[in-house]
Amino acid sequence: MKILSGIQPSGRLHVGNYFGAVRQFVRLQEEGNECFYFLANYHALTSLQDKAQLQELSWHLAAGYLALGIDPSRTVLFLQSDVPQVTELAWILNCVCPVTMMEKATSYKDKIARGIPPTMGLFDYPVLQAADIIIYDSDLVPVGADQKQHIEMTRDLAGRFNRAFEADVLVEPEPYIVPSVAVVAGINGQKMSASYGNAIEIFQAPKQTKKRCAAIVTDSTPLEAPKDPDRCNVFALLKLFADETELTEIAEKYRAGGYGYGQAKDRLAELINERFAPAREKYAKLEKNPNYVRDVLSEGGHKARNIAEATMQRVRDACGLVTNK
């Protein structure tokens, strides 16, 4: 099975990235799938226009993937911008894409509502995302529940292209969603996102993790009073890290009273630091050898370009863009 997915280098890796994406990426790799994971730096330009920051975050994201278990000997890890064919395909897909399809994109409306400038890049984001997926003949795309609509658009665009040019050229991919952790809550209870400022970063010092957990928003229920764990932002995050036995014990303490949110936050910080300690150690080693990360991306980009060019040769031929025959 050919798997394709990516993450924007628009912020530092956080807990939501891990449970919503990276953990699945590693598992799919371990299952023997043919995996392509890219750093979506073209997409990042919709919200980040700082050269130095984009370069630093791209390196950080690549190093973070490697530290968390992505194996470049089994997985193609690359920069989106190292495959220029993807923007060529995006233009061709734009030529069969109805404007009304983009107007219905819920993620676009959500980002505009949050104050992100309504640029054409943001509006056309799903088409470039479709090109990212289609160009590698992807079978399966791991995404969060909020991205399912974009995969449906991708399937629609692949089908529209095939029908328009009467050629069975583009593969219609399927989404892969893990419902139990499709959306991870941030410190304010909303979806965790670097752009929303509510994330708990993975590669930070243990003291910083504890400080960030302490900032999780809770209600004003007194220490001695019973609390509802199912309505608590801290408990929602504890579900991701604590085993079933401990989670049951903490829930009982919530309901009995005498157990404060501060205690829950401290335990959450401990569990996060324990979970990511090995990855943090690997990341620190990669920081001392930054060229290794760049070499991995370079090799991955070369492999991805070769596959993308083969797809584009079929696309150009179907469209009549090939003139050297």
C-alpha cells in the first residue's frame, strides 16, 4: 500500500502532531507500507513569510520526524518544494476544478474566521494538497477528521481530470482516520495547533513542559469538591498518556473530591516527559549533526521527483501538452 501525508513547517512539533499524525506515520511504516512523508513548505507560505524561520522550522520538523521513529531507509522523507512537478499538477487540476468546490472548503472558512488573511494561496490550498497526494499515485492518506473534506475534494479532482481527458491516469486515494485521536485538545480546549498558540511542544525541556501543562484552562471548582473528568481539558490529555489502570484511578479521584487540577497537571507533565524522553535524546544528537538531516531530505527529494515526473509524463500526454512526438 502506498501512503502519503505531510505536515506544515509552520510551528514546532507538538503533542497534537504526534497523536494526530506522526504516531500513525511510524506505525504505517512499521507495517511495511511504501510511505511518502513530506514537509509542506509551499503550504506554510499561506501563513509564514519569514525565510529564516521557514528554513529553521523545516529542519526542525525533519529532525523531529527522525527522532520520533521515521526511518529514511524505509520511508521517503522530503521537502514539498523539492518536487516542482507538484505545482505543475496543481495548475492542471485548477483547470478542471469548479470555483464552487473551493468556496465550500470548511478549513478555509475556519482560518478566515480566525483572522488569517484570505489569500489565493489559502483559498486554493485544497488543490495543491490534491496535487501532493495524486502525484505519487497514493492509495491511502492519513489525515485528521478536519481534513477529510480535502481528501474527498482530491478524489473528486482526480475523477474530474480522468473524465475531462478521457484517460484513466490519476488514482483516487482513500482517507485514513483514527477517530479516537483525530483531534487533540490544546491548553484552551480547542484543537491543538501551533498557529493557535495553544500547543504543548514535544522537543522542549521538562521544566517548560511542566509550565505549559500548568497553563491548561480549567474551571474554578475548589480542590475539595468533586469534579467531572469528562469535562476537563487536563483529563482529555491524560487519556493520551496514562494507561487504563491509572486513568481509572485518576477519574475516581476527580469524582471523589480532594484532588486538584494542579495535581492532574503535574502528573500529565510527568507522563509527557517520560513518553518523549528517548525522542528528545535522539533530537539532541541530530542537532549536533544537522547535515545528516539535510542529506536525508535531499535523497528523499530525489526519489520523490522521479516518481512525480513519471506521473506528470502521463498527465501531460493525456492533456496534449507533450509536443515532442
